[in-house]
Amino acid sequence: MSKHERWSKLLELLAADGRVEVEDAATALEVSAATIRRDLDELAEQQLLVRTRGGAIAHGVSYELPLRYKSSRHAAEKQRIAAAVANLIGRGEVVGLNGGTTTTEVARALALRAGGDQREPSVAPAAPTLTVVTNALNIASELAVRPQIKIVVTGGVIRSQTYELVGPLTVGVLNQVVLDVAVLGVDGVDPKLGVMTHQEDEASISRLFAERAQRVIVVTDSSKMGKRAFARICGLDGIDVVVTDSGISAQAADRLADAGIKVITV
């Protein structure tokens, strides 16, 4: 197992339990305790956790993994969700995408739908068939080589955890655009509080995406259902569609349907 793989596993254990013990992690990863100690020390230097005697704890109660360590979690489900969302987007529409692993998969699915294969510079680009407005630098970077998609990137200050741009500059751009649809990745879906994310600055930008759109699609794997996070984006009355995987419970699906939300499972 490579160092990157060990770090990913350690951070996933930390996200699940809020803490990790050296001996338990060594057993789970089948490596020595000394290796785990070195890994935890290096992760602490990167401010990804807080070292304790005998292990480590998360920075807060609601712990957020950096995007690069979340990409492999529920990957198959996220790809199926993304394919379903792409089928909900019409030709010529303006789509807002916030940051996250599921919305990144949506961007990739939209690129395939648009036929956006990378072209040689000498080949004249086709007219755009889709406009994507995003505050996520990784999404913009992936779509930049797709001539069939017009990319609009908000300004703002980058959050290294998620590659999202936030702040007044981001707000300024979003206030000047009108979206047909906003596709939002979230960290929690609660039947009373609505949809949430870990960071208040990201929540405010996602809320603005929703306000600028005619319809709002929330994309999330079923593990987020019933979960709460620190910052509220909007209530269920601000959502039109939820696309999730078949792991969603019948009770959770019924609650969303009762709120007037179309639930699509894949």
C-alpha cells in the first residue's frame, strides 16, 4: 500500500469516527505502528488532523475531507448519479455547478453528452451546446478543453480543501448571471433543515446558485441522507429534484416526495 493510499484510508477512518488510534489503524491497514505514527505526524503538519497521545482526532465535530481524498468514496454511485443528471440537462441550457466529487462527475458526464472530445488547435471549435457556470477550479480545468461547452468561472478566494472559489468576488459574478438549472453537491440532507455543507462560505455560494436558477437539482449518494452539517444551504422547498443511489431508505425518499421533490434513484 502506497503512502497516498494509507493517508486516504487514515483520513476516511478519521472522518467516520472523529478519531483514530495508532494500534487500531496499524491493524486495519496491515502496517506497523511506527508507519502509522509517521503518517499521522505528516498529516498533522498539513493541518489535516490533530495529533494526540496514541493517535489523532479531527479538527472539529463535522470533519471535512479534502476533495482529493474523497474522490474514491462511493465512486460507482456518483458516476451513475452523474449520468442520470446529464439526461436532465437540455441542449443550450445554462448550468451552475458548485464544487465537490459528485458535481465533478456531473461535469464529466455533461462533457461526454456534449461530445466534447479534445480537438487539435488547428480544428475550428464547434458552437457551444451548453454553458457551465462554476466556482470550482477543478471542474473548470476539466471542461476547458471541451469546445462544445462554454465555461464561466466565478472569481473569488480559493478554498484548498474543495478547490472552490468563495467570497464577495464570487457573489459579484453570480449576481450577474441567470441559470436554467443549478446542480448542487451537498454534505447533508435533513427533512427539517434541508440541505447543508460543512463550510458557511461555501453554503452561501451554493445558496446563491440555487437562487439564480429556475430549477435546482441536488446530487448526493445515499450516505448523506439524514445527515447534518454545519452550514445550511436552503430548505427542501428550494429543491426540485434529488438524484441519489438506490441505498436511500424508503422513509427518506417518502419525506422528500412529501416535500414536493422528485426523487430519482440509480
